[in-house]
Amino acid sequence: MNISQLETLLTISKTLSFRKAGEHLNLTQPAVSAQIKSLEDEFKATLVDRNHPVTLTDRGKVFLEHAERILTIVEELKQKLSDLDHNPQGHIVLGTTTSIAIQILPRVLSYFQNQFPLIKTTIQSMSSSQVHASVENGTVDVGIGYLSERSAQVETSVLYYDTFELVTSPRHPLASLEKVTVGMLKDVPMIMLSPDTQGRRFVDRVLREHQITPNIAMELSSSEEVKRMAELNLGAAVVSKLSISGELKRGTLKMIPVSELEVSHPVGVITKSGRYLSSAMKQFLSDLKGMPEDHFVGSE
């Protein structure tokens, strides 16, 4: 058995095709077939059902679980050996929310990549709850999101604090008021974030505490979509204060204080507990945690 055979089986499980696996791995289809046949002969088990589409047998699925663990160990070994060069390099996958990706990461990553050009980063946008889950299951290396969830599976560090604010178009009836209460929102059409977001869960909790059923005009998956609808005066919205700095400057949205929403929410770094940290990860986390808060909450 060799590593190439395991990588071939993994690729087949994703592409469901010997031909597509060969194209992905730059191998001929006979070479792909030979690698799988060699594995099957060595372990005396049929791993792949060769009907169309190609799928793994039950034995193949069990084999794949262990193959993935072996490949992970090999990748970690490569990274540890690379670290001996004392030159931070590697690939970091970041998971974060859309608003953080737009507002915060450009400044952070431009600084970081100027300092360490050998470290490459990939950003995946998702809700805060998905950020936590993705860090726990290892699909992202570092998460940046709201730190409302606690888990022994992850380690967290606060970067800055954010609030959720009521915003409307300047043409909205509430825009002329200096301050409103949650009770005044009872019949106001609301543009809401989706239920799996930290902002929505916070708003739902506040409304529930005041026995208010919101008049939901629409639900959207990101703060950017919510802001656009609010700018069109289709309803009021509650979004991250950090995400609206540009709209407030341009005058396309107005922020209206609501005392019941005046709660600070920590935003920070999330990493998997006990995970090996490559030199790239160590350098990234060190620089990120060392940045002053005004680097995140300052001007765009």
C-alpha cells in the first residue's frame, strides 16, 4: 500500500468516476484501476462498486475512513518537517461570516500577506454557528466569529466587541425618532437575518423576553442582503454595527438607538483544541491576537 493509492481512492469517492479521478490526479484510467485493484488484492476486499456511477462498497467506506486519517497524519508530518526550516509557510483555511469577511479581513490579510508572502489563505463565508462547527470538524483551520457558543472542542480568544443596532432607510417613519424601545417594533415590518445567525438569535431572545412576535417581512442569509433591503425602505433591520459604517457615512441608512439592544458581543478567534499548529498557523494567530482593537473597529 502507498499514499498515492489512498489519494486515488479518496478522489474516486468524490468524483464517482475512474475517468474523472484520473483527470484530477493526472493519471490514466488504467493507472487508476490498477491502483484500486492493488489495494483490493492486498486487503482481500472489494472496495469499489464499478457500476455507473462508481460508488464505494461498505468495506470501501470503512477503508476510506482510515485512509483519510492516514492522509491527515501524512499532511501533518509534511507540515512539521516544513516547520524545521523556520520560515513560516503553508496554507490556512479561514471560516468567518460575510460581514466580518468584508469589513475586517481585507485589512488583516493585506498586512499579514505583506509580512509573510509564503503563507496562503482561503476564506470560506458562513454563519457564526457554522464557523464553530467547521472548526470542530476540521474543515477550517481558524474561525473568526461571535463567541457565544462554548465547547471543550475549541479554544477562543477575543479580538474586539460588536453590537447589533436597529437601522432603517432615512425615509422610514422611525428614522425621525432619536430613540425607540423594543415595544415600538411590535408592528414594524422587519428584515431579519436567518435563524442560524448570532444576530438573529440575539434579536429573537430580546423580543421573546418582551413578549413580542416580530412582523417579519423577509429573512435573508447575510447582513449585506439585509442592509440592501433596508436601504430600499422595505423594512427596519437589526445588524452588526461594524457592518454599517459605510452606509452611515453615505447616509443610506440611519442607526436608531434601542436601549434593549445595548449589549456587547465578543468577536474572536476560534481554533480546535489540541490541534497541531503549523508555523503558518502560529504566526497568523500570534499576529492576529496581537493587533489592537481599533485595527478592527476603526475606519474602513
